[in-house]
Amino acid sequence: MNRQRGAAATEVAVIVPVIVLFIGALGIGWRINAARTKLADAAASAARAASIVNSAAAAPRVAEQAVRADLDTVGLRCADIGVSVDTSGYWAPLGAPATVGVRVSCTVDMSDLGVAGLGGRHRFTATAQEALDTHRRRSP
């Protein structure tokens, strides 16, 4: 008798699910990394935009506009977006180094991946800082 009969089918039955799970894990990892990267880029854009304006009062509005425009451009759909801006650097005296900081949070829907335990919404957060021009007049 041939004891090898059906061995190939058994090997395929074992290997195929492992390969499918591996490819699925790669897809999930890519999706999570892409969301983090896009959010970090949006935070950097927002910090840059906030550092260009001359007033602390206008910086949060400009930063939020930059975040929304950047996320819209890269196609990251957030269920809700939170933008907080640290404008304490605007009170630094002229000539003193100062920064503006931005923290961006975004809730991304992952339910379309169809993976048990991962579905639903996941919140991602990114922060960025940008230097304020030390010799440009600023108003708090």
C-alpha cells in the first residue's frame, strides 16, 4: 500500500490557511501603519501652519484647517478629529526660542477588515512641534 496517498492534500489543507492568515496580518499591519503615518504627517503640517501665523488666537483655527485638509488629501477618513494646540510659545519674549505644539487624534473605523477582535473603531494620536521665528513679532 502507498502510505503517501493524500499527503499533498493534507499539506495544502494545513499550509493554505497559514498563508491566508499571514497575508491578512500583513494587510492589518499596513492599514494601522498607514493611519499612524498619515496622522503624524497631518500633525506636522498643522504645527507648521500654526507656527506661521502671528497670533496665538489664530493658531488653533489654522492648525485644525491644516489637519482636515491634509487628512482629506491623503484619504484618511476619521470618525472624529481632535486637534489641540499648545500656544504657550507665543508669550516668549522676542529673541527667545519658542515652539508651538500640536496634538492630533483621529478615530478610524477598522470594521471593514472583517477580523474578529480587531473590528470597530481605533483611536490614533500624533504630536508635532515647530519652532516659532525668534525675531518675528507675535501676539498672544
